[in-house]
Amino acid sequence: FGICGETMSHHHEKHDGCCCVIPENSRRNFLTLATLGAGAALLAPILPGPAKAAGAIDALLLCCMDYRLVDDVTAYMTGRGLKDNYDQIILAGASLGALTEHRKDWGVTFFQHVDVAKQLHHIRRVMIMDHRDCGAYKVFLGLDLKDDRAKETAVHAEHLQKLAQMIKGKHPDLEVELLLMALDGTVEKIPTPA
């Protein structure tokens, strides 16, 4: 019998090519399908999920590559309600990386990413997150700032604010948010220049 309750020969006459036909050896096919289904269920947790369609998201985050803070950056963004709602670009030194004369192409790349994030995801703001005890400041500027918190804050603020002004000059429609993360994952806001 077919799913429609008709005999197989009668079913084929009325529903040629119909997908509701149960083949003659339905028990064997059931076991095969059950086995395939179980295998797919076992693989599901390791297979990538479906790609999300392009659409509007809130922000583009620029942060440093420092391995010590990868989880803290993600936790901070999630805590701000931005999980799966931001693009991310990573440069050594974050704001310094986008500004340094030692790697001029990084600044070009950063602004190209801002352009693409606006076009593709319609971002409304750029968040720039520097962090304390940043090795890029040692590499590019020869500065070890970790023992002078006030000076470290001032130097980061200078670079963050300079990059913010450049972003506002090229993209006056975007908000800019400036952040400084400590090694314990706490974040302080740095004033954005007017």
C-alpha cells in the first residue's frame, strides 16, 4: 500500500512519480534511512551552521591581536548585547596599528574594512578597543607603559582620539566609541573628541 492507502499498482496509475510511494522493500529502506539519519544527527554538532544573510548590524570593532584578551573581548561584546551583531578587524596595537607609519598599509586596510562594513552590513558605529600592556607600543614606539598607568592611559587616548577624528572625517555618519581594556578584562571608556 502507498501512503494514500491505495495498492501499489493502483497508486502508480494515479500518482506517477509521486513522492509518497513506499517501495516494496520498505523495511530495508526504513533501516537505511534511520541509519543515515542517526549519522547526520551525530555529525550535526561539528558541522558549521547555516550562513546568515547579509544585513544590518550595529558595529565594527577594531581590537588588538593579543592572545591574552581574545576571550575577554568576546565576553565584553556579548555583555554589551552585541553577540553576532558586529564585524571585527584585528590589528596589532588596535588604534596604533591603524595609524603607525611602520605599517601604512594597515591603516589603508582598516579604512577599506570600514567601507565594506558600511556597504555590506550597514554599520552605525566603529568601536576601537586598545588594551593596557600592549606589545605593539613597545615594537612601534619603543614605549613600555605598563608601570605608569596615567601615562599609559594618556598615550592610548591620544592614538584612539586621533583615529576617531580620522574616521569622523571620512565617515561623519558613523558614531565612534573609544575603549581601553585592562588585562583583567575590565574596560574604561575614553572620551571621543568633538
